[in-house]
Amino acid sequence: MATTKAAATTRHRELGLSDDEVLAMYRAMLLARAVDERMWLMQRAGKIAFIISGQGHEGAQVGTSWAMRRGQDWMAPFYRSIAATMTFGMSAEDIITAHLAKGDDVSSGGRQMPGHYGGAPYNIVSVSSPVGTQVLHAVGIAMAAWVRGDDVVAITFYGEGTSNQGEIHEAMNFAGVHKLPVIFVCENNGYAISVPLAKQVGGLSVAARAVGYGMPGVTVDGSDVLACFGAAREAHARARAGEGPTLIEAKVVRLTSHSSDDDQRRYRDPSEVEGLKEHDPLPRFADQLRQLGILTDPIEERLRAEVKAEVNEASRRAEARPDPEPETAAGGVYAAETR
């Protein structure tokens, strides 16, 4: 049954979101997609060595991150978290600068590989190459908050392939035992690089595992921004109330290959790839906002013009930033000699 305008209007307002806020959420998704697309162009031009895309994940990332408090809560992202980290405070320039490995890159000063987002000013913990380790970091932050009595909730993101790593079991079990204020968000796009869900997740559900850790497991449509926000808002409230963690499994689509070094045409049927466009969260959310009269052609044109200008300026400024000085290569790797 088609959603009526009245029902749709009630839905976002019942979630505590104003018309301006849902429009801002849409703009955040547009910006994340534009940054992602720009970096693909820069990678193909030889300016960026490597990129892991977040296209198709924006709805889940913006929706869940929107429920968090900037400057107070903490985030442990993963390599597709372009939209999540930008919603949490990182700028388009920050993201592009990190991929260019510039010397003043906020994520690592050019020492991390592309896609390893982080930034102390934003309460975002740096990603590490071994997948899943960031989930343990989020649980550690939540534990520290609990010990100190701080009003902090940690959120962490990972894929369904990573959900099969031992670190995830350890993190979720520990969080469940101690009822820690942490939200686990598994962005399930159906493929762990080239391995389909049926060959990596027994039972095909990541959320179903939550009961074994003593926490709720929620499955949401990752292309439904409001559903993702609602699930995260409830999880955030539970965490703050001392009721413990929540696992959110967001069913998303991966619109690109796993990375710029991958070619999904070698293992996915072309018709399957073409069908993914039907689940693209951007046009879906745009259609919902248009039905409500919140998004109109003039507003859409203005937003896209703003986003284009912002990405152009971010790219220009990022490319103009200084490269790391060779003598700083060992910084943060070896301890300074003390006497």
C-alpha cells in the first residue's frame, strides 16, 4: 500500500524530526555521495591511490548517525563510513584530504591508507586495517564512560563480512554482559568483497545473533533513512537509560565494486547490479520528501548547487595542502628516546 502524505508527515514528526531536519538529512546524503563520486574521479586521475566507496550506504549511515550527539558521543567507523563521519562532524575537505594523504590530514597526518577515517576533534576513533578492531574500541569507550559515569554513548559500524570475525563476538559479549552504552550497526550489503551472504553468514541474519549476547537485534531497511534513524534513536535511549547495547542490522546495497581495485562484474550478474539502483537511498528519500512538499524542484536545484560548490572548494583546498615531510615518517611509530 502506498504511503499517504498524512502518514508520511506523521512518521517523521513522530520521530521528533522537523521538516528542516529531514531536508538537512537529505542534503547530508547528497554531500556524501558527491564527495564519494569526486574521489572516484580523483582516483582514476591518479591523484588518490585507493578508495572504498560508501555509495548505497548513505541512508543507513546518515539515519543512524543523526541520532547521536556531536561533541559528546563517540564513533568508531569503518572504511565505508563517509556519510557517517561527515554527519558526525568531518567535512568534505577532511575526507578528501585523508585520501590524498596530506601532511595536515586530521585522520592521521597522511600516515593511514585511504578510508581510515578518524579525528580527535570529532570524537571519531581512527579505523585500523584489520577489520573489526574498531568494534572493540567502541566497547572500550563505552566501558570507560560507564566507569566514569559520563553521559556518553558509543556507536560503531562494520559490514556483515566483518560480523564473522572473532573481535565482534568478544566485543558484543563483553558489552552484553556489562550492559554498556554502545550501538552496533552492521551495514549488510550482501557481499564480503566477492563472497555472497549465503556463503558467509549462517542463518543469513546478523541481527538474530544479538539474543545470544543479551541485547536486542533489530533489522531495518538501510535505504529507509527514517527507519534507520528510529532504530538508532531507540538504541540511544536504551543506552543512556543503562539498559545496555543494541545491534542494528541495516540491509543496504553496494552500488559500486568493493573498492577501486575490484571489479564486481566478475562475480555479480549484470542484472543484479542494475537492480540495485531501485534501492538507492537518495532517490527514495527524495521521493518521500517530495510527497510531503518538503522538497521541490527549486530546493533540489539549490541543494545540488550548494553541494557541487562545496565539493569543488573542498577538492581545491585539499589538493593545495602540504604533503608530509619525509623526516616525520617515523612519527607516531616509534617512541621518542628518553633518558
